[in-house]
Amino acid sequence: MAHLDAYNRPISYLRISVTDRCNLRCVYCMPPEGVPWRPHEDILRYEEIETVVRAAAELGISKVRLTGGEPLVRLGLADLVRALARIPGIDDLAITTNGILLARYAEELAQAGLHRVNVSLDTLRPERFRRITRLGRLEDVLAGMEAARQADLDPIKINTVVIRGMNDDEVVDFARQTREAAWNVRFIELMPVGNGGLLDGQWEERAVTAREIRERIEAALGGLEAAKMRAGSGPARYYRLPGARGTLGFITPISEHFCYQCNRLRLTADGQLRPCLLSDAELDLRTPLRQGATVAEIKGLLLEGIAHKPMQHHIGIGDCERPENRVMSEIGG
């Protein structure tokens, strides 16, 4: 049974950044030269991550998601998946990826025990994809999605951060994919996390609310019906175009925050426990792990993190408060 925080929210979900490195340089995330990576010795080892997950499982955390940076750039990731899949109590094991390397690893990850993948995809136009990511090819992502489908890593979700003047003119095109290709698309509001991207200082004017996105879709394609996802629904509200096999989800961390139902903790690549994505407060797990902390001792630190989980974040349009000490690539979203 999941442990409750101070606001009676059951904490059942742990997101783990396995690396801060990425094979793309998306313009809203990084400058062209990238950002300084953490030294290799600062990044948690797989056995240290396994210890944290064992402790988390004993506290009732049943869902684990591996993120980055880009998790598939870390060598031997399937070995970690295999180890985590064997931990009693972990019944939902997923990865969020940019999809560039997914065609190479999808089958191996599925065989290791991975259940699902989320793919970050912000445009359907090859030339624009290259401009946004600076290094990527859209066809690699599409091939990765097909490989994940063939490996039964379902349901595959498409995460799309909508940015005014960059890709907001494609929301209707993404919505059509839920009818034509049975995609499960989730539109995510832009968040002001960290520094270094092209949008520093511009996030308020570049943010597009979920309400505006939905209004554009309904004006072009008709009304939406409420829908449910069969696995890993998270904070999104799901809808469906009439007759569509796929779904449309809206994630609203800014315009309609969902802190009241937040069930997650985050572990950064360098071993810091972050109770809230949009707060700089962290608790060091790496040091005690490297001093030989037991699963029981790590459980105590996780309980401390849960106890310090805030009621809500304090970011909104017109509010200048924002987390500054990490870029999103170090936290994993």
C-alpha cells in the first residue's frame, strides 16, 4: 500500500533520470553547444538505482519510469530494466525517450521486462524536426515508434510540448493522427524549468494553454469525448475524437495545476531526490548510497522526502518564481 504524504496523497510513482546526457540539442532545452554534463563518477550506478527502487517498492511505490536526458544513450540500460523488473511490487516499468535510438533497443527492452514507452515528439515535419532538435531525423523517431509497437510496448504515448511560434500550428495535425494512426497524443504546457534554452525569459509569451489547444482542435475537427487510458494515465485528462482509436491527452502543470493528486517523487541522475519537479528542494541519496546505506536506511530517506513534499508549486503566468538550479535534461520531466 502506497505511503501517504502530509496532504494524504498516496506516493506510488518514482521517476528516475539515468543520465543527464542527450543525443539531441532541442532549442527550448539547450544552447547549440549543449550544457555541461555531470562527471561520470557523479552519476548513480545501476546497482545504486536498484537499491533505491527496492526501498521505494517496500514503501508501496509500484510505478517506475526511466528518463534522462535521453535514457537510451546510457549503455546497458536493458540490464537495469531487467533488474528492476524482478523487484517485487514493481508492476509498471516504463521509459520516456526521444525515440532516436528506440528502433535499435525496443525488442531488447521488451524482453528485459519493460512495459511501455513514451516518445517525445514536437513536430511532424522533417525540416522543422531538424531545426528544433538541431541533430535529429524525424524518420528515426517514427521507426522507433513502429519498433516499439512490434515489441508490444503498448500503449505508446506521444508527448508534445506546445510552443507558440514554434509548433502550435501543428496541434490539429497531431490530433488527426489519433484517427489515422491510432496515436495516443498528450499535449504538455511549456514549463519554466532551468536555463539554457532558446526560450529563456520568453516562456510566458511562448506558452500555450491546454484550453487554447483544445479549442483549436474542436474548431477544426469537432467536439471531443471523454476517454480513458488503460495504463499509466498519470496527470493527463484524456479525450477522443468521435470514431478515433487513439486518444488526446492534456497535461496542464501551469494553467490548471494537478498538485492535489501528485503521486510522484523524482531521482536525478546524480542521486538527488526531488519531491517536486517545480521546486529546487532536494535530498541527497548518492552520498549515503556510496557510504553503504542499506535498503532500510534508504527507505528512511525516501520517507523524509515524502514528508517534505509541498502541497503545490507556485508557478503561474505572471509569477516570477521558478526553479533555477537544474535544466530539464537533469531531472527527466
